[in-house]
Amino acid sequence: MTTFNRKGYLKNRHGIVQHLLVVLFGISAWIGVNGIFVQLPILIHNSPEGSALPTYIVIAIQMANLGPIIYMLFQQMQFKVNEFVCILGVLIVGNISMILLIFFYNKTIILYNSEYSLVLFILTFFTALVGCFSSVLFMPYLRNFDESYMISYFIGEGLSGVLPSLVALIQNIGDNTEYYVINNSNNNNNNITSIDIVIPNINFTPLYYFVFIFIVLLLSLIAFVILQYFSFVQDIQDNFKQNESSLDKIQAIRYNVKNKPISIFDKSFLKNELTMVVKHHDVRKESKCLNMHYKMSLCKKAYLLILMSTLCFFGNGFLPSIQSYSCLPYGYITYQLSITLVQFANPIACFITFFIMPTNVNIIHSLFVITFIFCICVTYVALMSPFVPLLESKIGIIIILISWTILIGIISYTKLVIVTIFRQMQNVNILFYVGIIMQAGSASGAIISFTLINFTDFFQA
């Protein structure tokens, strides 16, 4: 087990500010996608796709991996890419997509005499670009920060699900006792129709909900810009202080004479000495990094990468697609509670890593085995839908809620542990490749779940 020096960061005012900025920056990663998922209990009731809507949403999200693939090709071609500009552009695209989603989330398009929520899928695609790029851009961007900032980033990612869930609770979408229609208009000339929005007796409509998501995304964009500037200024100050400190030490060692002026030739000599010391320090640091790199065997790295890919396969691709099938039979409120509790489990699990950070592969393996057991349980329930076990009992509701909460919590915790292990290797490109593995696992899970749900009879609404 390893822990971080939390007191040191708490005493450092600049460290606290940077941690808060990183948290807010991390929120931008998935708040758009999570915001859409939290509203699925409303959107499902009014979309032409019905209970299969989550599978279409997941596919739209995974199609956004096209962006990271193009980025990876540029990397392989040794094309110089400015990380700051790329992240800034991705966040701007996410903000624009959320603005459009505010006004067009309920629009459908008629294709081949069938009605589809195509506008929602397209906007979800562009919104998901932020999340998909987060694995290959956001995490590598943090390689220049202390490793504890990676935990702050993952806490921010977890809060990207908590904030929409809190707003949904205020929205009161768990109350399904009353329904009403808020809109019904058609435009046959453009084959675009605004479907009847039949939703529970909620406190405010999805329009205002998505406005809140947009505001948070905008704040995250501002936080990233501040973080970039703040880090740049701080690095200059730190380097200046380190150089002054090193120069003073050399002066004290070689010229231990008080109040004796140093000639310009002596200063030049001291600067050369300082350069030699800095170069020697860099060589030692590089050697240390290489030693850390070689300490992890190839088999161990491959094993951890396979675990990460599998965790993303279930956590980001397969499980979100079948959640409605395993929870909706127990009731609308159960489905909404499962989504809300899952979002809370993520940041709590990430916060635990501040205190408990296992580095033993056996512990990670045990966590993965527990994850796999819970995956089997919730998948079995989804396959039994709509005749799920303990359907008429409150015990069944409690079990399914606890299962989903623990499952996502362990997945989030294990993923962060593995990322932190790779982060300690100090390899420049390691987090980039980890991000590719994560996105590949997520895309595989989405494609398989989409195929099983839409082209087989395994899952029944």
C-alpha cells in the first residue's frame, strides 16, 4: 500500500488551487455523456427506440472514438500536435454540442418510414468527443503534474456523474405518479418532428437540466485555461527559485567567505558549475525513471493493460447498455436510483485512493475477480428481463441497487489504481497508450452489447 502526502498539499495554497482546477477540469470529461444518461428515464419514455435507446446512445458515444484514432495516427506520423490547443478545441466542441442539445434533444427524424432520435445521437456523438479524447489527451496532459493530481482528475470525472444526478434529484424525475405532454409539433416538409414529451410531474423540464450541464462545461473550459496559465507561471517561478537556490549553494560551498564580493569571472564559473549540476541531476532522474520502467516486467504490464481494457469493456461499454433491462422491471424509480447511486459510487471510490492505494498485483487481481462476479449477476438479471428474480419483493430492488453500486465503484477504483501504477513509470507516452487501451475496451463493449440487444432475442424489454 502507498499513500500520498496530503498535509503537504493542504498547506500549499497554490497546490490547493491547482487541485481544485484539476477537479473542475476532470468534470468536463464525461459530464455531457453522464448528463444524457441521467435523463434516460425521461428520454426512454418518449423516444421511438424505447428501452433500446441506451444501446444507441452508447454506440454514438463509442463512435466518437474516431477522433482519438485520428489523433493517434497523427502521433504515429510524428506530427507535432499542441496538446493545449487540442484540448481547448475539444472542450469548445463539447460546449457547442451541449448548447444545441438544449434546443434539439426532443427532435426526431423520419427515415424510411421509421422514426429515429437521430439529432440526439449526433449531438451525443460530438458531446462524447470530450470524454473519448480525455483518455488520450487529458490524462497525458497531467503527466507534468505530481501523481496526486491524477487522483484529483479522477475525482473530477466521478463528480461529472454526481452533479447531473443531484440536479436530477432536484428535478424530481423519480416521481412517476403523474405524466403530462409539454410539446407536440410536426414539420413534414423537412421530415423532422418534435415528438410528444410525456414526462413525470417534474419540477423543471430537460431543457433547464441541459442548461445546467452547459454551465458546468463552460466553467470547466475556463478552469482549464486558468490551469494552463497558472501552471506555466508557477513553473517559471519554481525554476527561477531552484536556479537561485542552486547558485547560492554553490557559492556557499566554493566561496565560504562572508561579505566578500564575487567577480564577474567567478559568477560565470558558478553558472557553469550550476549547469553541470543540473545536467547531472537530469541524468540521474532519467536513470531512475528507466530503472522504474524496467522494474515492471513485460508480462505484468500486459496483464494490467488487459485488465484495464476488460474493466472499460464492462464499465463504459457493455454494462451501461443493459442497465435499463436489469433495473426497469423493478420499476421506474429503481432504474433512476440505480443511475444516481452509480454516479455517486465513482467519486467516492476515487477519493478512497487518497488513503488506500494498493500496488500489489494480487490485490488488483482480487478486485477484478469481484468485479467479474458482480458483472455476471447483473447480466443474468438483464437476460431474465422482464421476468427478473424477486420481482415482487423489495429485497430484489435492494439487491439490484447494491449490486450496481458496488460494481461500478470497484471498477472505478481498480481503473484508477492501474492508471496510477502506470503514471509512476514516468514514461512520456505510457498514459497515451493506456488511454488507447481504455477506449478500445469501451468500444468493444458497446459494439457487442448493441449487437446482442438489437439483433438477438437475449434481452427483452
